Amino acid sequence: MPLTRRSLLTGAAALTLSGRARAASDVEVAVVGAGAAGLAAAAAIRRTGHSVVVLEARPRIGGRAFTDAALGPDAAFDAGPQYIHWAERNPWKPIALADGVRRTDDEAGPWPLVFLDGAPASDADRLRRRTGFARLSAALDHPAAADRSIRDAAGPDDPAMLTAAQGLARLSLGEEPERVSAADYDQLWSGDDIWVDGYGALVTRHYAGLPVRTGMPVSRIDWSGPGVALDTPGGTLRAALAIVTVPVGVLAAEGLRFAPALPAETAGAIEGLRMGAYTKVGLALDPDRLAGTDLRDAIIVRSGRPGLTANLEMRPFGRPVAVLHAGGDGARALCEAGEDAAVAAAADEVAAIFGAKARAALRGGRLAAWWTDPYARGSYSIAKPGRLSARAALHRPVAGRLFFAGEAAAGGGAMTVGGATLDGQRAARAALAALGA
Ligand SMILES: Cc1cc2nc3c(=O)[nH]c(=O)nc-3n(C[C@H](O)[C@H](O)[C@H](O)COP(=O)(O)OP(=O)(O)OC[C@H]3O[C@@H](n4cnc5c(N)ncnc54)[C@H](O)[C@@H]3O)c2cc1C
């Protein structure tokens, strides 16, 4: 574009505005949310010497990356992420190696038990299940021209494929297959997985020492002026610009409001995404009471509880704990029922598989209720069928002073810690460019 007198004037005005915004600010960059994205953004900005403050609603950092030790240090389990996905290019692989955290990429181990309607699956059931997954995988490998749902990709007539679609969507994406874009699923990165003993704790350790104000939920961002003003219980913080990393579920529920309202493109992006409900229930075990029991992992294809598809992880890293993983509407029901009911439901599943002896060995539990958590509003983002472009649209800066980042905006890295981290770093680069740094 040629430089006209008009564009020079506009440019000069923009520079003056940014200068004014900085002069009137408490800090150059305000980051909202101290999850992987916000922490990565803040670390990148701090390295350049620019001033940055992270405002975090919870009393801790890490966001959805959280190792829950409330059942005791030995029985700690990751209430959120536990795998470093697509490890070949994930920034967390070298961090984990340098940290020395316990981890495994060893797939070997006993085959999991498979349960259907409260009973072990027959050989015929297992074969049907494998065939269903193979056919579904082939259907998903040939995306249709239209951006359809995973349920539609499975077709109307094949019950085995439908069960596979439910298993995949609920336990990988946390959502029912009819609500998930198959094309968005297709663009997610894949590769090796490394299982970490305490991914949440690793994130917290790695980012210790950043300027974070915890217990500071931001209720409103006013971006009508030259900079931004963020309302918190501790008062209003003024910054030249803001990087917003709260989950899209929080944005959709207006857990954080904007004045003026967000432009149509950003609002449309938020509307095109939704949060899945992947959920875990941790149960502390007394190993002495389980001597001689073959406590291998189990896949609960269909439990007696309506809509519940689950994985049961027994004694991860040898810890005295069982962790039930569930997703989709069955998981939403667990969150809505509350911790006592969810723990009782998980205990029922353990007892259905390992018997009364296992139930007697249970010592309390914890529900990671991401779906009902006001600062998460779900597990991670999925794109609705037909809304493949939503993640990219969320990237676009608003008025040069609002930058959205996080797993939802992470393209092929969506739904992961690695993706959130890379996206936080991307937003930091964009914000620094806007500051003229
Ligand atoms: C059960 C479960 C299992 C998962 N498994 C894996 C896995 O194995 N591997 C993997 O890579 N990923 C996994 N994920 C996804 C991963 O946890 C997320 O993709 C990643 O942690 C998101 O980081 P983020 O910074 O985008 O968001 P968050 O971590 O959610 O950070 C956003 C922060 O904003 C804060 N916040 C919210 N509202 C406000 C407000 N109004 N004001 C101030 N702060 C606010 C929140 O408290 C939070 O700290 C899993 C997630 C869940 C829930």
C-alpha cells in the first residue's frame, strides 16, 4: 500500500495514542489468566524487559494444569492434563526432561479390561468394538466437503461405528459426537505421548517467580480508551494492552465482560466454540486391602449409569489411587451432582469391576468438576460442526490492544498445554509488536 499523507497521519495518531496509553498505564501489558498460555506470554514479555502483570482469579497458578494432592502427597493425581501430546514438537518435552519429573512413554503393560453394561465384554463385543473404531477412523480420514459432526461422519446405520464415535468424542474431546466438528478434530496435531507424573506441578514449578496477582478475578475490561482498564476486586489496573487467556467457556458465560462489547468477528469466534466436559474422579485406595487383586486399567464402554463412558486408571505411577476419566454429558451429570455423588458413582464403577473388596479399600475421593468450575466452564474447547474457522478468528487482535490466546486459539495444538503455551508466546510477540518493541 503506498504511503499517503492520510495514512501517515493515521499512523502518527496511532503512535500518539499508544504513547498516551503507556503514559497513563500502571503496567505495559496485563495478562488475564495464569494458565499455561498466560504464564508463557508473561515469561516472554518479561524476558524483553517490558513491564507485565498477570491477574489470576484462583488462589494458585497453572489453570487447568493442576496436580491435586488433597488425597495426600502419595495419592496426588493430575486433575487436568497428564500427557505431553505430539511430544516430538511440544515445548514441554525438553522442559520435562530437564526437570527430571517421573514420566513414561512405555505403552507396554497388561491390556485393559473392557466392560459393557456392568459385565466383562465378550470376545464378540471386543471384535465389534475394534471394527467400529477401524471403520470410524477410515471415515474420519476422508473428510467430507461440508464441515460435519463426528456423529454424521459415523453415518446412520452402523451401531459399532456409533459406539466408537461416542467413545472417541467423549474420552478424547470430552463432548458428544454430534456437537464436534470432524474437520476440526482432523486438523489437531498428533504424535508421541509422554505420560507425566504431575504435569500440573511441573507447569507450576516451571513458571514460579512470575509477577502474578492471584485471587484477582477480572470482571470487566474497558477498551474504549487508548489503553485498557481491568476491573478486579483489588481495584482497576490500567495497561497499554491486555492478553486475555481465560477459557472460551468463561468468555461465553460472560464471566469476563468487555466495554464496549467485542466486535462481531471475535464474538462469532467465541460462539463457534464450546467447552467439552472431560472430568476425573480420584479415589484414594488402601493397597494393603487389595493384595492379590489384578488392578489393571479398565475401559467402561457403557456403564449402568446413563450416558457414562469412562476409563478407569488403576494405581498410576504405582500411587495408591484410582482415577475415573469421563467425558460428554455423563461427565456433565457427575459435575452437576457434586463431589459426594460423583465419588460414590466412581466407587460403584470400581466395585462393579473389581468387587466388594475394592470398594472396601476406598478412602475418600476428589472430583475435578471442570464443567461447573466458574473459571474453566469445561475441560477444553471443541469447534462446533460448521465452525472450523473459529479458532483462527479468535487470534485476530482487537483494536491493537486486546489479544486473545490459549488452547482454544491454538489451531492444531488446541486442547493441550503445549498448544496453549505456544499460543501464549505467539500473543506475546503480537503484543510486543503493537508496543513497537
Ligand atoms: C481433565 C482434563 C484433562 C486434560 N488432559 C490433557 C492432557 O493430557 N494433555 C494436554 O496437553 N492437555 C490436556 N488438557 C487440556 C489442558 O489442560 C489445557 O489445554 C491447558 O491447560 C489450557 O491452558 P490455558 O492457559 O489456555 O487455559 P487455563 O489453564 O484454563 O488458564 C486460564 C486461566 O484463567 C483464569 N481465569 C478464568 N477466568 C478469569 C477471570 N475472570 N479473571 C482472571 N483469571 C481468570 C483461570 O483460573 C485459569 O488459571 C486437559 C484438560 C482437562 C480439564
